Amino acid sequence: MAATHLMGFEQEMALCATRSRGAVLNPEMLLKKMSELAEESLVHLPGFGDSGIFLANGGRLYVDCQKYEYASPECTNPDEIVKYLLAGERILAGLASELAERIGADDAAFYRCNVDYTCHSTWGAHESYLTRSEPAKLAADLIPFLAARVVTAGAGGFRPLTKYGCVFTLSPRAWHICVPASRESTGTGTRGIFHFKDETLASAGYHRLHILVGDALCSQRQNWL
């Protein structure tokens, strides 16, 4: 029997809500209220401990590093990935609208642009692939591809704080990737093009290849690529 190729996508997002005259509401309070709202209004199964909820479509919602995160279910091809990302966006857009009404905010929205230009922080758009190879053995082959992939599948955006002001860049996220390979995914200056993360999330003999160098993309075609 042919092996099944499984893959998934995790999208971290900032959550922001404002009241009159642009007053920004407390981020921690918003994350708490959003989690409560999701549990009340969405068909779901609870995750273990504080690990969020599993949705009826097989995806997952949870809070990670003070960001709200949507993870697709396990998919078998890029078409499914694109569809489930769009489904997740619609679920979250509905939650944001309902949250604004519930807390009396003028507006509430998720931001998935990977970069906060006001405080130089970044959040991820991560890919996961089921593989029989140990991830560390794939680094030499995949690093050149991942570095070049931004040409065909970069988000496009701006690099802030240069002597010329904000200048166009193919990937805003790429400026926060500092080393060829790493075991870290969140530390400033320690994120790698290739990530050595290898969690045991499947049967013996399988590994999880975790890619963190990607962008959050608006183009469905680029997400497919």
C-alpha cells in the first residue's frame, strides 16, 4: 500500500480591538474573551489541558505565545491546505465580528501579516510534513530550496527602519530569520531557515518536518505553491 503524504499549516495571528478614538483594548483580555467565545459558539472537542479546542472540520484553535493560532487538519495535498486555510479565515472573521459586539468595541480583527512594524515582533506561518526521514538529515537538501522559494511564494511587504525608510521586500518574515538551521522557533536572532524540531506525533518510524520560514499569504496560488 502506498504511503499517505500528510501535511498541515499553522497560522499565528495577532488579535486587536479598538473603542472610540482608537483606544486599544488589553490584548490578554481579548485572547481570554476570544477563547471563551470560541468554546461557546463553535462545535468542538476540548484539547488536553489548556491546548485549545478541536473544530468540527478537524482544525484547531488555541493561544500560543500571546497569539491566537489556527491549525488546519491533516491534509493529503495542497488543494486541501488552501481550502482549510480559507475555512479557518471565515471562522475567525465571524468570531472577531461577534467579539466586537459582545465587548462593545468599534472593531475587532485578526492580523496574519507575520510582522508588527510598531514593535519589530514577528509571528509565524508554519508548515508540517509527515516524513520517514529524520528531519536533521534533510537540512542540506532543503535549505537552498526554502531560501529560493520566497521568489515564487513570498508575501510581499515592507522592511522597516532602513536609512531609506520602509522599502519593499519579497518576504517581511525573512528579515526575522537569522541562521541557516536552528532548534529554536521563537527567539529573536535564533530562528533558522531549517528547523530541527522533531516531535513524536505519529507512529514509530515517522517524523514531523516543521518549516517556519514561510509567510502568511493572501494569494491562494502562492499558498498552493
